[in-house]
Amino acid sequence: MNSNLVDFHCHLDLYQNLEDMINECEKRNIYTLAVTTTPRAWQKNRELTQNKKYVRPALGLHPQLVHEYHYEVDMLCDLIPETRYIGEIGMDGSANFKDNLELQAVILNKILKSCIVAGGKKILSIHSRGAASQVLNLLENNMGAGEPVLHWFSGNHINLRLAIFLGCWFSVGPSMFKNAKSIELIKKMPKDKVLTETDGPFAKNKTNQPLKPWDSITVIENLSLLWEMDIPSTKAQILSNLQNLLR
Ligand code: MN
């Protein structure tokens, strides 16, 4: 099978069986960034993805868990030298989480600083819902951390302009094409800075089933329409973007 898709933000360890999901991605040739929500979870992902060709584990601390798991940030920072991939990290300013935005900012800042201390060059999968300005501000102050990939970006057009100026990448998922505002943002993202993602199993398809990495094909289909490129060229564009990011 030669799918050669990219899912640059997926929570493989939140499906029923992590090992099955890893093997399925390997079998289908899907370049997958397995983001994690706590550093403890990363260690298991790392063990199971050793010697794999397509799946890479990312060391994360999800902003929606920061109020409960902030004490794990020291564990995360200690592990940073051991990995190139960091995520899911970031900030969430939506209704349920905005009360601890200050703590989230402290944690994100600490993680970015630790990336710099560890020599930078990290690939960072970043959540910024309802907090795009704050996240971009922290990224701007910590430019040496590595290459930020803004996942499911939902800021405004001024935020987008700053993100592009800072050299950010964007991982775009199926859900973003359901929303006119998001489509306008995607149109303005530089074509050579876009990657595909699913954010499964959090993100769901039309029948409310959790998205799986191979559903990133629907993003390719949507981008192909938006960019007025055929499907093979769109796939090739995303793969070449991924290569450039990892180079
Ligand atoms: Mn996520």
C-alpha cells in the first residue's frame, strides 16, 4: 500500500490499542506524529515506536491538563534532550481553561526555554485555541526553541500574519474545512508551510466517529480544491513540506 499520507498531530495512545494503531500507520505508510498529553505517556509511545519508519512520538503536556499535571513539567524538561519532537504543548483560552492561562503561560515558557537550553532544533506541535496572541508572543520570545507547527490554528488574521512572519508551520485537519473562518485562514497560509493532521481521536468525522490517521486523505482532497491542484500533486506538496521541515 502506497498511501504516503501525513498525520502530523494524532493521539495514537488515546485509541483502544496503541500498538495496533502504530502498526496500522506503518502498514499504510502514514507519516504520523504521535503527540502525547503527559511526559509519562510519552515514554510508552517511545518504547513502542523504536525502529519504526513512519511513526514518531512527541513529548507533550497538553494545556488542558496543565492545571492538574503542571508538576510533570520538570519530568518533561528533563526528557527534552532525548527527543526532537515536542507536543502537544501550548495554551488554551477557551471557557473551561481560561482561568489558568497564567499558569499555562509559565509552563509553556519553561518548556520553550528548556528546548533552547537543549540546543533548540526541536519540532513543536502547538495548541493555541483561544490564546493565539499569547502563544505567538511566547514563541517570538523563544525563537531558538525550534520549528513551531501550529496545530488546528484558529486565531485571527493579524495573528496569522505574525505566525507567518515568525516562520511557523501549520497542521490542518478535516474539521477546519467545516468552518468558513478557518477556510479563509487556510487560504492565506503559505502552501509550503502546510501539513495535514487529524487530531484523532478527539476530532470526529461526519458520523461522529473518531478520525483515524488515514482520514488525513480528506484534508488532501479539500486542499486540492482550495489550491486548484490535483490529488497527487497535493500529496506531493505535503510530503515535500514535511521533508523540508525535518531537514
Ligand atoms: Mn490534540
